[in-house]
Amino acid sequence: MPELVDLLSLWPVVSVLASHLGLGDLIQLARVNSEYRAVLHGFPPPAPRRVELASPDQGERPQAVREDLFIGRHQTPLWNQLKARANLDCTEAMHFQGNTTGLCRYCSMPVCMTCIVRASFAHPFNVWRSRTGYLCIDCWTTGNPHRDRTYRQAPEKRTSYNSPPGKGDFCRCKVNDGWLCWRCRQFQVRDILLRRHQCVGEACSNPVGPGREQRCICLWCDLPIQRFVSLKAKQSL
Ligand SMILES: [Zn+2]
Ligand SMILES: [Zn+2]
Ligand SMILES: [Zn+2]
Ligand SMILES: [Zn+2]
């Protein structure tokens, strides 16, 4: 007897199903487990999971991303075709009406402008200013990525950070880039006090340490923030 996940591997079935789903429901379906994720993206079936943990002397970090999940490589032709068929309905529980809908920067769930404006009135904190996290000196110098990063492309094991001012990529996010659903909006500000003192590096709980402003990164784009440069720029205006 075929299971739902088997039926999803048939294009005539999955393409019709997608056209009757909201994009949020389709994304949730792909997040049921690694099998659903694989079949909806056209990935090879995932390997059976081993339950034993790697011993520390094997040099493998406990939060290492599984290769067979193809994290960050999810923009496949199949997935993009299915998403294009789904309806771009706002998924917020409090949604009433609103027609400008985009995807949440963190979780990709569709959310409309009206719900974003309503959330900003209900909890008027500055999401742009609170998008920051700090790395300890070790994580900064070794290029340890931050633990809540989103995978827009295949994850790098190490990120090369540059201290501003200097060469390299820096955050260029604007206020309008903060298209966040209610849940992610709460998530971003919930730990802001903790993030001022504790490193946001993956698998690290070190204190941030002195000079943290030079190791500040943007949680939206994962790049360093040029704090000193922007201060100078402001003064010259
Ligand atoms: Zn809405
Ligand atoms: Zn979200
Ligand atoms: Zn750290
Ligand atoms: Zn940014």
C-alpha cells in the first residue's frame, strides 16, 4: 500500500496537489521529515540516520549539517515549479486581509504587509537595530558561522569575517529587508539582551568579550556590520 510520500514522487499527483495548497502548507509538507523534503525537492532519498554521536576526538562537531539533506541547495527546478503552483497566501493566524505578500526572511513562510504593519504597532521595537549578534574572538578569527543562520546556499564550514573598515563583504541590509513573520519577529528580539553578552557562534557559549562592536554580525544576511564606518559617514553628513 503506497504511502503519501510515495504518491508525492509522481509529478501528476504532486503538481495538482501543489496548485491546491497555500505556499505555507507546501513548505510545511516539505518539513515533515527528510523523506518528504527529498521527494519534493527531487533529492536522492536520505540515508538512514545513525543514532550514535560522533566522539569528540573524531573532530566532528555535534551540530554538523547532514550532507544528505542538501541544506542550502533547495532551489531545485522541481521545488521551484511546485512553489510557483502554490497560492501565495499569508499564513499569519491573525491575518484578515492584505495583498502584498512576501516570504519571511528567516522561515520563508508567506506573510502580508498588513500583518507586518499590525505586528509593528502591537510591539513597536526596531527590528532593523535588533538584527545584531556578536562573536567571541575565537569564533571571529576562526570564521565560525552563527548558529541561527539561514541557508540560502550550501553552508560553509567556515566564514571569513573581516573587520570594518576593510575589504570584504559587509551587511547592506535596509529597514525594508526585514520582512519577518510574527513568530520570527518575536524570536529576533527575545534574546537580544543575552546576545549582547554571549557569542552567537555555532556550538559556542563563550562570553562575547571586550571590543564586541568590532565583531558584530547581521542576523539577516550573516555578514559583519560596519558600525564604525557608518558612524563616520553619519558625522560627515
Ligand atoms: Zn497577513
Ligand atoms: Zn518567519
Ligand atoms: Zn564564540
Ligand atoms: Zn545584513
